[in-house]
Amino acid sequence: MASEHLSIARPVLHEQVAQRLRQMLVEGLIPPGGKLNERTLCEELNISRTPLREAIKMLAAEGLVELLPNRGSVAVQLSESDVRHTFEVMAGLEGLSGELAAQRVTEAELNEIKALHYEMLAAYTRRDLSAYYQINAAIHRSFNAAAKNPVLTATYNQVNARLQALRFRSNQDGDKWQRAVDEHIAMVQALEARDAGALRKVLMQHLDNKRNVVIEQLRSASIASTNDHKTSPSLTEGHAS
């Protein structure tokens, strides 16, 4: 109801809307290249256009949404080259986060990461991809936070925002999901041992594997799209598009 919305401070509301839109982008409810239809989103989220537009501007600043003059906004669609370059940077940031975290993590932080790890394993056992991903992302953020380097964290957050949807979809294959879980087990073991080199190595390998899965998915989608166009009645029978 409108009265309920008015009781929420506007800065808090548009940040909540931005978080919901991020989740929709990550989980593919708004696909790459998809338009953010303001009327539909306002109805779904039960909000006015003002906080929605403020939220979209936030996502545009993060590189998740592209604002098109006189055409609204669309979800960013990364090319294979974009993916390679972004994952290359992200692997370095993850590796450095792990290296510093192994040197600087407190006992309380370690215990929290281990608790998150067990929650993630439970979500994996249930095959609850949405819950698994949210806990997984929290673990990676915790590694970064344990590094205790605010410049690293700011850079990490900016680059990571561009990859969230791709990282989510990379776990949808059973064997690759199991490999990701195994890598997380190795991460926690390295952190607990305060082995900076081992944690850096496994985090960078983890990101390299994610990159390879994402590129494989992009290529498969491109082939499928090409085949669809070849067999489309609108193309083969001369129908208007």
C-alpha cells in the first residue's frame, strides 16, 4: 500500500529496490540485453517510478545497466572479450584478497566464514541454487573483508558487480557445481591453515574455472541463437519481422 511506502525513507527505499533489481539481473529474471520496463517493474515491486529510476541509476553506475537515450534502460550484455578481461582482473583481486586474508583474518572472522561455508554446503545438498549463490557471494565478500584493505574492497566491489549474473549461471551444470564446492572446501582449509599462497592459488583457479564455464555458455548460446535464426519462419518464409 502507498501508506506503507511513505513510511520508508526514500534513500532506503531506492537502495532496497536496487538490491531487488540486482537479484533479478543475477538470476536471469531480467536477461542480458533485456529491457527494464518501468511500468512492469513498478507494478511487480509495488513502488512509484521515482525510487525505481533512482535504483536504475545506481545500477548504471555499477555497470549492470545501460541507459539508452530516449529508449530507457537495458541489462548489460558482456561480450566474450569483456568476460575474459573482467574475469582476468577479478581473479587477481580474489587472489590478493585471499593472500591478505590468510595473513590478517581474526578468529572471529574465520569462524564466521566457516559457518557460512557449512550453510553453503547445506544449500548445495538441497540443490537450492539461489540460496547457495547468496551464501557463496557472502563468503567471497568475507575473504575480501578479512584482507582489511579498503582500496582493494572498493575495486573488488566495482568489478565484481559486473560478473554476478555470470557467476550465478556458471553453477547450473552439476559437475561444474561440484567442482566449485570442492574448491570452496580447499579455500576454507587454506584460510584455516593461514596458508596465503595456497589460498591465493585456489581462489585464482576458482575464478579461471568460472571464466571458462561462462565463455562456454556464451558460445553455446551464440550457436543456439544462430541456429534459431536459420530455422525461423520469419526468415525462411519471408514474414515481416
